Amino acid sequence: MTTTETKTKKPKMLKTPAVKVAKIPKLKVSKISLKKGKSSPSLRAGRPTSGDGKVVLRIRVRAYENKILDSSVKQIMDTAVRYDAVIVGPVPLPTEIKKYTVNRSPFIYKNTREQFEIRVHKRLIDIVNPNAKTIEALTNLSLPSGVDIDVKML
């Protein structure tokens, strides 16, 4: 008999010296009135579109080993910097831990159990307003096996 559990572990934050934080002014929100049966394209997906038209390429990288993950993230960032892209990240996401509990013996020592776990490390990179050369370079990038990449255009 096996049982599984899924936990997420928060990444460790590095201690940095005190930094002054500038206050961000609040955005003015105006009410939008819609007639019955009509929908606005600016309210698609529950968020209004920005007027400046920023396109964000969101790259989510996952791997079982954190060293391979960090090296592949560095490779992605070096490629994006080479083509003068604005990068936000890498942001460490919580580590997903899957635990499996298994009986050690089926008969006599039934009360003894053994636990195994699989850790999935994750990173998030945003590339703001990527140009065609940046996207082409990222698609031609060869990364090590065991690294899973999800790319979204926001």
C-alpha cells in the first residue's frame, strides 16, 4: 500500500542590506459601463490591457536537480542579454516535494515503512518586449536533458 503527499518548500531568501524603497503611485481606475450582452476586449481574462502594449515572454523552468536548473537558467539569461533584452528574474518558485511511503516487507515486518521523495525545483524568468532575434535565439537554444521549459506570451 502506497500513499503520496505533495508539499511545497519555500525557497531560502538571501539577506541583503537595507535598501530604500520608492513609493509607487496608485493607478486611477475609472468605472466602465457595459450594455447587456456586450463585452469589452480590454476586460478579457479578468485584467485590463495596458495602454503601452508591453509584451512579456514568461519562461518557467523546472528540473529535478538544482545545479542543472541554475546552469540552464544562466544559459537562457546570457542568450537574452546578448540580444539586448530586458530580463526580470530568475525568480525561485517554491520547491515541489512529492513523498511516497512504501511497506518495506509484505509479510512479517509489515509495520516498517520506507519513505522516498522527489523534489521539483522551479525558476521563473520574464523577458519584457522581446524582439524577433531574441525569440529565435531562445528557440534554437539546446539545454541539458531533465530540464522542462514552459513558455507563455502575456
